[in-house]
Amino acid sequence: MFGSQILDVVIGLCMMYLLISLVSTIAVEWLAAYFNWRSANLKTAIKSLLTGSEVVKEGEIDLLAEFYKHPRIKSLSKDGKSEPSAISSSTFADTMINLLLEPGTPANAANEITKKAIEEIDETGKSKYVSYLLKKKVATNHIENVINSMIAKPKMEIDQFRESLEQWYDETQARAQGWYKKKTHKWNLGIALLVCLALNADTIQMGGRIYRNPALQKALVASASTYVHRSENPGSGSNVEEANFLIETMKKQIGQDDIYAYPIGWKGNCPKDGWAWLGKIVGILLTVFAVSLGSQFWIDTVRQLVELRLGGAKVEKKEPKPAASQG
């Protein structure tokens, strides 16, 4: 009986962690969309590819600017003015090949010119034609060195060159994803702290209130069971859809809209002295740490705990139905 009660308290806490993590993630996604973080992150990655650490000198062509002016890249913009937030490796490679053409060269001659560049390798392993082209079209020596290192291979085929460009881009994109995750993780922590402070989401307080309130325990456990047995796979929807479903489920089970029906809120829970405030700070930081693990972590945890409470019976993961074809 006691063990079952402790498990119910843990499930209730995990449900609160899941809800707060979803709210924090949604806020970060909104900020990322509003300030175009993905677009800016992509541009930083492409800049590192095209210019390295070199600065464009007066009178030289800015290859980064030329890249973003290219019709293939501009067509990826939503409104024709904003910069794209995603570019495929094939689009990058095709755009780069077109940017290497001499001024006035027809775009449909890209393959022939690039093949000529590959075939004309001098005694040092560099392409005479590419070196000539790049000196006219590229702002710095960085891209010339990169391209020459790619084509310094006897009888290299055009498809191999294109694949080298795509691989070069993909490797940088993998690093760029890491940059983006670090940035959003920091913002997620900051927003989680603000949300926890605003809601008084103190782990110590939440655990105590759930433990002392059997009706709240039952409601949160029922919410968890409903969530993991939903018709669609838990976590398969967008964060907004997941949060809305979770909130509606919890409201239905708790039976009240008042925030103080949940184990959060400042009313009647304001610390009275220094030690109480210290405990409050520790409790809120514990919640922030839990939220930093991410919503997917808590979705999986809630599922596993519900399975454990059901005596080890695994909750069946239902795959979402494929969308009906239109035609």
C-alpha cells in the first residue's frame, strides 16, 4: 500500500515535469520562430563554409551574399525576403556549381564547365580552370583551397565532385545542429526557471502536496494513464498538441480549472523565514533540472511508470494512421 502510494506520487511529479517541460519547449520554439534562430544558425554555418575566418576585402565579391541572392536559395524563402531556415545538401551543391561559372555563362552549361575544371589538373594537383574561375568569382582564397582539395583526384567524375560538395555541407550542418541545440538548451533552462518561479513549481512542495492529497494523487495517475493510452502514440504530435491534450486531460480528472487545484501556486505557500526560502530555492532548482531533461524523457518515463503500476503490462504503442492520399 505504502509502495503504491509512493509510486503514485512519483507519477504525479513526472506529470508536472512533463507539463512544464512542454510549456518551456513551446516558448523556446516561439522565440526561435520570431527571431529566426534557425535561419541565422544556418547562415552562420554556410558563412564558415564559404569564407572561413577571412574577411571580404573592398572590391572583392562577397560569396555569402551571392549565395543567398541565387534564385535556387531565394525560392526557399517563405516571402521572398526572409532567409531560408533549411537548405538540402543537393541544393547547396547545385548552387555552388552554378556560382563557379564565369559571368555570362549559361546556367545549363554548369556540368560541362565543372567537368572541364576537373580534367585540367596541373602538376601541383590543382585545376587550372577552377583556379582561374575562382579568382574571378570568389571573395577569398578560402573557397579556392577547399575546392582544389576536393578535385585533386585523377579523373574525378562530376558526380563525385557533387557528392564531395554535399558531404562538405552535411558535415558542417551536423556541427551547426550542435550549435543550435546548445543555444536552445540555454534558453530552455532560462524559460523553465521563469515558469517555475511564476508557478511556484517547487519539487519538494509538489511532492508533499501530492502525497497529502489522495484525490489529487488519483487524478494525476488517471491523467497519466489516459495520456499513455491515447489513440495516438504519446509524443507523436507537436508540442502544442501534446500540451493541450495533457492540460485538458488533467483538468478533466482534477475537475477544477483553478490553478491551486494543482500542486503549484504561491497562495498559502510563501516561505516564512530564511530556511524556508532556502528550501524553496532548492525545490525550484530541482524542478528546473528535471525540466531540462526534455519532454521526450518525461513522456517515456511516465509511460514506464504507468506500465510498472499496471504490474508490468506494457502499454501498446499505437502507430499514427497514415494520412489519406489526396487525388
